[in-house]
Amino acid sequence: MFEIRNLSKKFGDRMLFDRLNLQIEKQSIVSIVGPSGGGKTTLLRMLANLESMDSGEILLDGRVLDIKKEEQIMGIVFQDFQLFPHLSVLENITLAPIQVLKKNKKVAEHSAKILLSHLELADKKYLYPYQLSGGQKQRVALARALAMKPQILAYDEPTSSLDPNLRKQIEKLIISMKDLGVTQIVVTHDLNFAQNISDQMIEV
């Protein structure tokens, strides 16, 4: 189980979170729903150690985490994907495993190709981001996050600017990740989308 206890965060004169508590069961999908400016993305960034929290603690299976040292607990699929435009799909996915996890290049590429095959992108591995559709970029960003083998996968507004057909594809993709045993946190303003995918919904 992943837990947040007594998390507080102040932004300027405004209190975004005041002693927030949250429990997330393994292999579940939790959606954090609310309007823009409500602190959803900030919460995600704090959990991923991209922004500091004022107080509180994070636990995994009852153990308090030092997220500054345990960077691979959470992987994030960012709203704008943040793919490197000068790298191929395969290079985007293998860059961090090679540089951060110190994986052998051949091993990293083999793992990446398995992920791409699962995400129906096996024939796109040598393409560049500008050659991909929005939905394909989303899946590459997901593969890149999964390549770091995080225990929790988080998405920042995964349906933003997507048409209804692509939104349905993302729903299926997130649910398929649950079937693989992945615990997921989804930050979204899209209530209908959240209702379709979630085991638990939290409004902020």
C-alpha cells in the first residue's frame, strides 16, 4: 500500500493542502480530480520529488520513504510528454535506464522493444517524435516511464487536448496497465474519464 500522511503545502498565501491523507492499494487506479489551479499537478510533483512539501510523510508498505533517495518509486507521464525531439523513440526510452540505472545498452534496448511491442509501437522504434501522432507520443511517454520500473505510475492530465477516440484509447491503456499489476495515480479535470477508469476518486 502507498500512503500519504499529513501532507501540507502552501503556495504564496494560499494553502493548497492542509494535512492531506491518502491510501492507495496496490494494483489500483486512483484519480485526483479537480479544476485547474487546485493543486493536482503540484501534488504529483511533490510525490515525484520534483517539488518539496512543507510537511508530511510518504509510506510504502508501512515504511516511511525518503523520496529524495528513492527516485524510482514513481514514474510520471507528463501532460506535454516531454520527449526529446532529437532522439528516436528507442533512444527516448533507453536514455534514462542507461544513464541513471546504468543498464547495459543492449539490455535496455531489449527491454524497451518489449514495452513497445506491448504498447503496439514495435514498428515506431526508429521514428522521431515529430513523426508520431498525439496518441503514439502518449504511449512512448508511458513506455519511457515504465522503462525505469517504477512501483507507481502517475499521469498528469492524460486526456488533455485529445479527441474522443484517443481518450478511449488512453482509458484502455491505463486499464491494461492495471492488469499488468501497475499501481496508478491519474491527475485529471475530466470527471467522466476518471469515473471510467478509477477504483478510487479524490476531489481537490
